[in-house]
Amino acid sequence: AQRVTQPEKLLSVFKGAPVELKCNYSYSGSPELFWYVQYSRQRLQLLLRHISRESIKGFTADLNKGETSFHLKKPFAQEEDSAMYYCALQTSNTGKLIFGQGTTLQVKP
Amino acid sequence: DAGITQSPRYKITETGRQVTLMCHQTWSHSYMFWYRQDLGHGLRLIYYSAAADITDKGEVSDGYVVSRSKTENFPLTLESATRSQTSVYFCASRSEGPVQETQYFGPGTRLLVL
């Protein structure tokens, strides 16, 4: 079955602390993985995609096929990082996405 | 402002009523999608469309109907609203590009069914 799991509903850290938002997937093929972010009262927007191997707003994510994971990391959290984060799996060129349940990141001052 | 828009942004209705949520995009993207966002479930796909007059069901399509007579519009209709359809609905679109191409999301419609 195709599935994305984000085990933490809420992750609360202090400003300046490292952050890791976990994402595990289940898919037999070659996955295309994304992280989307939703700031308060705003629409979902792409944060990063694994194929680009980029760093956006200090966040990075590495695809680990052995562990079927795509964890999102940032070495020093900022208050403006507080948002809902969704990991998503794309399984075909139709663009259909399978989302995880989402993790709310709360960065305290 | 160009992009993807949804209307209404907020809607309160009663059980049994028909409700239509509108989605409009200005990019001429081929693919369009409807998701619902619920706590504990993330976003779940309701319907998607690969082009005008081509639509297909997603994970949670029961009780919903879509149409796509024009590329830029993708309305979602709740034929007879139920309380379980209280949710936030997001429309999204995507170009035909490579598989890594991202989806662009609308601002969402908050629907309350009483």
C-alpha cells in the first residue's frame, strides 16, 4: 500500500534548537517526495522536493531509500518556522499526491 | 492577481443542501485536484482532472461530484451535504511538466455543515 506517515502531530522546540520532522513512506516504486508548508492562514506551498537536493529557508531533506524516510531538518529553528508541515509522495506522472497527516512545528522564543 | 483562486472562502450550509465550491486557475495547467484537509488525516484527494472533460476519483470521492468543461475551472459539488463533509477544501493545479513538477494550491474554502 502507498502511504506516508508523519509520526509526530506536534513538535515544539526553542528558537535556535535543531529541528527534525520525521516522514516515512511506503511505496514499491521509485518515489518522488516533497515537503509542503502551511503558515497560519495561508495556503500550502512547496518547501522542497527531494530531486532538487536543495536547501530552502535553511531546511534540508535527504531521501533514505533503505529506511524509506524523508526527514526534514534544520540546524537552528527560527520563530517564523512555526507552521504545519506536510510530507507528500507522488506516485505517477498524473501528479496525484499522497500526504502524511502533518506535523505542527511550534518554535518558542 | 493571476494564480489559483477559490470561492467562496467560507460557507455555512445545512445538512441535505447542495453546495458548489469553485476553483479557477489562470495558468492553463492541465491537471487540477480537489483535497479536503481534516485534523489527523492530513490532506486527502477527492477528485482530480488531467484535462478538460477528463476526471477521476480520488481516495474520498463519495458524496462529491466534479466537472471540468473548461481548462481553467474545476468546480466541486456536494450533492447532499452531510456533517462529515465539514472540512477545509483545497484546490490545486499542476502543469504537464516532469513528474517532479509541483502543485500550486488555492487559499482554501472552509465549509461548515450544520
